Amino acid sequence: MFGPLPRLHRSLLVLVTVLVGVAAGAWLGQSTPELLVSVGALAGGLSGIGLAWLLVHRPTPHAVRARHRR
């Protein structure tokens, strides 16, 4: 999605995305009546990893047929 980023920027983007996912999951888990903070943090971390993969994943380009001139 973001295109070719340097390794440091990709790493920081992934780290921030995962940390925000863990924090959001822990916050949502804390607001439940059973206080499922660890389950929420785990779910948030997994969704953060998935979102980070989508952010830095480069889709493969579609094959384009070349035209031949004679």
C-alpha cells in the first residue's frame, strides 16, 4: 500500500501498528465485565500484525501482454 519503503521505515510502521493494536485490544478487553485484558491484547496484536502486513505488502503486478510491432 505504501510502496517501497526503506527497511527502517517499514519496521517502524509495523512496530507502531502492532503496538496500537495491542493497546486497543487491551483497552477493549479492560472495558468488558470479565476484564479480559490479555485476550483483548492478544486479539489486538494479531489484528495489528494483519494490518501491518497489509500496509507494507506490495501486491504483485498483473501481467500485461506486450504488443509486437512489425
